Amino acid sequence: MDTGAPGQESTPFDGWVAARGPALLKLAYTLTGNAADAEDVVQEALARALPRWERISRVDNVDAYVRRMVVNAHTSWWRRFRRREAPVELVREQVVVAEAVPPDERARLWRACQRLPEAQRTAIVLRYYEQLEYAEIAELTGVREGSVRSRVSRGLSALREAMGEADE
């Protein structure tokens, strides 16, 4: 990956998208809840990245920068279209899930995640699906680390309650 040092060639956009596009789609899918909306969010983020790619490809962490663009695109999309948001009946199995969890429990957990407020769901997805630290999530979402911790904590409490595990 490019270090961003002056004089070095930047990473070609098409090659970067080919390599990182599937991970961006998975992130967007977990944020939006369905494949069509996830594709729209990623397309919007990449359409914004392309004209700025020469500069973006030279930042220290291109993946984090574009991941932030996807989160921002999702937030913008959600604000515009939140009234038409609808839960999905079936979750596509492309998302990596621990095999120890039975399929019916995964589906139940997914429905509970979709009922979380947007900010909590985003924080939960970035923390546990993307495996990001609280500081990274705060930077990506543009809120304080304490707010991220609060959103994750409240989201986990809501999920535990929905799953009938309030005592754990």
C-alpha cells in the first residue's frame, strides 16, 4: 500500500476498488440491511472518491479514509430516505458469521440489530463486525469516543434485552 511519501506513485483506483470493493460492500450491507442499498451507498462513496483519488491514494490509511466515506454516504442516504427504509426478510449469507451460532439465532439477532437506532447500529457494526477500536469509530463517525462507547453499550443492552439475555 502506498505510504503517501511525495514522489511515489499513487495506487490505481480500479485496482484498489477490485481489491477492497467486496469489504466495502460487506460494511455497507451490515449498515443498510440489504444488498441494493449497500450497492448504492458504496457507489455513492466511490463516485465521490474517484475525482479526488490522486489525493486520497496518498493518505496514510486509504482503507480507513474510504471506509469513512462509506459510513458518511450511508448516513446521508439514511437521512434522505429513512422514511422508506424497510426491514428485509432474509439476510444474505455472504456476511461472515460464527458457525457456532444456529441460523435461527443469527436471523433473530439480525432482526434485533435492524431495530436499533441508526447511531447504535453503526457503532455496533464498526466495533464488532469491522473490529475497530473506539477511537477509530469516533474518528470515522465524527463523534467523541465517549459517545461511541455509550452507543455501543446501549446497543448491546438493547440487543441483550431483545435476545432475552438481560442478565448477562
